[in-house]
Amino acid sequence: MLYTFAAGLLTAGLLTEAKLVKRVLTGRFMHETNTFSIVKTDMALWRQRDFHTENEVPSVFRGTRSAMGATFEAADNYGWTLIHPISANANPSGIVTDDAFETIAGMILRGAGRQGPIDGVLFHLHGAMVTESHEDGEGELLERLRGVVGPDIPIVVTLDLHANVTQKMADNASALIAFRTYPHIDMYERARQGAELLEAAMQGKIRPKTIIARRPMLHGLDWGRTQKGPMAELIERGEKLEHAGEALVVSICAGFALANIRDVGPSVTVTYDELGGVGTAPPPQEIAETFMDYAWETRDYSTVHMLSVAEAVSRAREGEKGDQPLVVADFTDNPGGGGYGDATALLKGLVEAGVEGVAFHAICDPQAVQDGIRAGIGATATLAIGGKTDPRMGGGPLTLTGEVICLSNGRFIAYGPMGGGVERNYGPSMVFRVGGIDIIVITNNGQATDLGQFSSLGVDPARYPTVAVKSMQHFRAAFEPIAREIVLVDTGALCKPQYSPELFDQVRRPIWPLDDIS
């Protein structure tokens, strides 16, 4: 009835065509699932980090250099009406509970159904979500969403480059656009790219379709490192194809290997125009297969070299007051890969060696923070810190005596390369000084990606001879510019690369490196 009335006004010249705006569904539902973690990702964990609904979403993301910030800019530029039921981004952890998945997916699907008709979708997913009932969380969501909006509505999705992309995802999304940087500093740009593609699709100028190629690989492409090597080379080749008009989008995903699921591993997707504008020479599938051939040929390439805890501590002892920091990254207790963030092996080594001038981020230990709060700022206290989630992974609790020098609610605005001006929330947080080591202890788990994670607690990382962080790669965006050197350390925690068949009993076989494949 409303559409008929509007059409009548348009015929009468009382309503311009420009006012028949497009309705676009958007939002985020992002999780990288480490299936080996014992921490189930329930609704409480989703609400800890980034969980905003309906009218909260614009106030959080408008004006930020983020994927959602770019989406709001696009809506303003193109005149879209945005429907944004949810922005949810839980820290990487264990399998997502069915209750959490159904709750958040339900919000998205109800938003599409009740606030329709929907003209297009621009959604931001991770691509490596595993739930109790669905190994392919994103594929399940996209299939349900396709059922709501219909077969002809363009669905454009941005993904993390560590996505385990599946055929189901490619079949139900019109376009898949993966990040091209690791550390991920191009989320804003990829969302803008997605918005441009969606606008062209809604205008009928293109009809995007996506195909996928994969190989029997559990991991590859140097864990997705984009500074040099095969990942960087393929991204450059894909961008040349896009600029030449031979594909709409070429996305290379390294996959997320800490997942015991059938469709784990690297992939290449090519989005082309079914109307024939691009992607006809060479054919899209040929592009994808050629790219994956190269990924297979270079599967052994790796730039990762890890020190032992003893070696890292020895390097830290070389630092002197006034030096730029030696940045020591705990690769295997990476909260960005599902690590518990409370492994104590590195901290224990630093304490026992009496290393001076260390800023340590962070131990995730809500109980220790509460104990520090009860003691109060300036108090000397003896606290049991870290190692409580699974003491087998990187060391058990440390009983340390020190001074509580700072307490905070854990909230600040992250302005670094990965921050984009969006608020972070690590929950009640503390700085606990033990000898010459300032230990940051947090409530909500998260890897070190922004200098504000230190400075918001009164710790200037540039003024310490050693800065210890828990992260594999993302720390580099903010910390490499202040570092005199970077070393990676193996603390034996959850994210330690281990490839044995008994750990991956759900993975399709044969697959490299579990099987000998020539």
C-alpha cells in the first residue's frame, strides 16, 4: 500500500525519484574460533568486548576509521537508509554456544525481515566462526539471510584474511572481500570497496557472483603475513586484475589453522560480474585456481622464528635505561588467536632473572584485578596472578608481591593504526609493579595492538628498555615504530603450532602437513 501510494506521488510529480532510497542491512558478527580452547564463547563473552545494538551502533562508529565507520559514510554519500540491528565482535576464544549464535543471528534476521524490504546487504564477518552445531558459522548465517532477503538481493561481505572460507559462504554471498593487510589496518578501505560494489549492484550496473578455489592445505601463505612473500605477491596480482577490470574482487585468505573442522585452510575467491562486464578473460575459476596453485607451491614458506623463554629473557637483560624498547611478543599466548592471555612462563622468566625496566601487557586475570582493587592504589600486596584458565598452557599462577600503582575501568579510545578512533573496553584493569616490571592485568582478554593499552594506565611503553606483549603479528602496527628490535617467544601456550593427526580428527583428509602429499 505504501509503495503504491509513493508511486502515485511520483507519477504526479510530487515525489522525486531520489527520495526512493535504498534500504541496506549492515552490522558486524565477528568471531575467530579456536576450537582447542576450553573457554566456550557464550553471551557473556560476546557482551564483554564490543556488543552494540540498534541505536547504539551509530553513536559508537560514526566518524571512526573502521568498517562500520566507512559504512555510515557510504550511506551518507549514496543516500542509503541503514538498518543496523547489531555490532558484535567477541575476542577470539572457544566454540560459540548455540544460544549465543541463535541470539545474535536472530537479531540480524529479524532486522532484515521486519525492517524490509531490503535492497542490499553490506555485512562485516570474520569467516572463522565455529558454533556448537555449525562448523561454518558464517555460511549458516548467510544461508539463512539469503532465505530472508531472496535470491536476487546483493549481499556483500567483508572478511578477515584468516577466514576459513567455504563453498556455502561463496554460494550465499554475492561478493566476499577479505582484508589485505596483517596487521589489519585496511578494514575501513575494504568496507568502502564493498560499499561501492553494493551500490553498483543495487543500481543494476553489475550482478556480482563469487567462486572459490582451495587446496588440501591446513595452513600456508606464511600465516597470512602481508609484508613480503607469497601472500603479498598474490594480493598484488589480485589488485592488478581488479584495476584491469578482469575481476570485481580477488580475495586471498590464509585461513585459521587452530580449528578442527572439515573446511579449514587457505582459499582464493574471485567475485565477477555475471552480466559480462568483467571476469571473462581469463575465466574467474581459472584465476582462482592459478592463485591457489602458487599458494600450494609455496606452502612451506615461513618467516616465523621463535626464541625460547630463556633466550628472550637473556635478550631483555641487555637493555639499558634510555634504549628504545626491545619488543618481546609471546606468540603462543596470543589472545588474538584464542589464547587465554594468562600464560605466565615469560613473566616468570623475567621476574626470576630480575630484569629491570619492563612494561608487560598483559595478564588476563579478573580475580587478580579485584584483589588489587581491594588492596587499593599504593598498597603493597601479594597476589596470585595468571595461569588459572589452564595451567598446562604456558604456566600456572605466580604468587608475586608488589605495589598496585594504577587502577582503571579499562576503557579508552584507540587511535592507533588498528584503532580507528573506536572505544576499547578491557574491563577493570590494574598495573602491578613487581621489582622493575610493571605488569598490566586486565579483566577482558585482548592482545596488544594499540599504545593506548599502556598509556591509558599511565605506562609509556616508549620509555621502557623492554616491552612484552601477547600477540603474534597485530602488535607490529603500533609497536614496531617505537622498537629497537622485535623478537617472538614460544611460551608453550595454546597457540603453539602443533600439527598432528589426532588433534585434527574432523579435518578433510588427506591434507598437508598431516599427510604426505606430493
